[in-house]
Amino acid sequence: MPSHLRAPASALLVASTIAWSLRAQAPNGSADLPGTLERIGEHVARYYAQARSVICTETVILQPVTSTWSFEGPARELKYELRVEWDPAPPGAPAREARVVRQLLTIGGRPPRPKDEPGCTDPKSVSPEPLAMLLPGRREDYAFKWAGTTRSDGRRSVVLEYRSTGTKPADIVWKDDCVTIDLPGRAEGRVWIDATTDDVLRLDEHLIGIFEFRVPREHSLGGRVNSMVVERADSSIRYRSVPFYDPDETMMLPASIVTMTAIRGAGVQRLRMTQTFSNYRRFVTGGRIVKDVYE
């Protein structure tokens, strides 16, 4: 799963989306794992087909923090309408990318104005959906293993660990004083799955090691910043049951995402991003065009 960061007040842009339900087995040995992963991938594909008809409100709080991770200075609050966009691939073709699409609703409690520009750490209007790594054709980039059983939010759960199997070149893109850093192949994490209901309860991920890169002369603030170091990029996603009616069904959807990043040399070197999700509802439509309000 690529890690997307933006600076100078940088944050790991974990793609917010809807969870899925899967049928988990207790870890009886490594022989069970390939079949379980295959079943999960098929379930995720079916889920994406259903998730395209669900939208919600995402509230994002971007809070600078100190070296002890206590709050420092004012926070930035944004609200979005959020949905999942995905088209199934033809039989035999590689899995297509699932994306999270955002439409900005408010900045600091007010509607956005035409002159408003996105902040360096604001979530992108379109970003990858992280659970797509479990689809066929994408799991090959990760090594999975059983991590045992435990309890999560009072529920007995099965835990899977994953780790990127190969490091790929970093993609570093500058725009004015902001930089977007994509670090594919540098992630590892855990997935908690309810052992009775098969629901995903939690997904944690963090950056493997640290990453240092040179700052181009035109962005070096007169030579004062020659390099930046990504020291930390951690995220934790929690899920909850959400009921729908007419027709009646219950879906596991994200309740919150907490992301902590630390980038030495950035304008704001440590940031906590909190995303909460509410007002889930379904819509029926053949397609929508979402205009980026910043444009």
C-alpha cells in the first residue's frame, strides 16, 4: 500500500473508505492462508460493487503537535462528502484501482470560497482505497501471515499481519511550497477480523524505517533546508456497524482514522490527522460528476 505524504505540514493520506465483511478462519497453519486470502479478495470485489452506492460525511481535523505529541497551535477543520469509485475488471484482467472521491463541503465551518486553496496536508480530492491491496493481482506485492487471535472492542478476532515484499522508487512531486511523497513498498500492518461475524474491526499500518530525500534548490528556502526525513507515518482505522433500511441491511463502515506523521525539515514537523465518518446513506444513480471546489 503506498504511503502518501504531503509537506511542509505533512500527513499520511490514508484513503478513507468503507470496510468490508469477510469469512475468517481461525489460524490453523500456513496452509489455510492462501485460500483465506483468495476468499477475502473475492469478497472485497463484491463489496466494492455494493459500496459504490454509499456516501457519507467525512470530518478531518489537522492538528500540529509537539515532540511529545501534545497539541500545538490551531487546528484546521474540513468536511467532505465521500464516496468509493470502482469498476470491476473483465474476467482474467488485473484488478482495477479502487478510489476514494471527496467533495469539499466546509473549511473551518464555512462553505469554501473560490479563492481558497488546498492546504499542503489536506486530503486529496481523489486518493487510492487502501484495502484494494487484497484484490487479485495486487496481493502479490505483500507477504501475509497469521498473527493469532485476540479481542478487539470486546469481540473475539483473528489477526493477519502484512508487509510489503519489495521497495519501489519513491515518487516525489513538488507544487509551490508543498511536496507529495509516495513511498510504495515501505508499509507493514495488521488487520483485525471478527472471528464470529467475519467483520473487519480494525486496520493499522506504519512506515517501515525512515526515508530521507534531497530538497531541490528552488524549494530549499535559500539553502536553509537541504533535505527532509520522513521519520514516522502511522495510521489506525476503526470500524462500526451501520444499519440501512429499505432494503434492510447492516454494513461495516469506518468510524475513525487517526494518522500520526513526523517529517524532519518540514514547516510543521509533526501532525495528527483525525478523520471521523457520519451520516452514511445510500444513493441510486448511474454516475455523478464531482467538481473540485478548489478549481
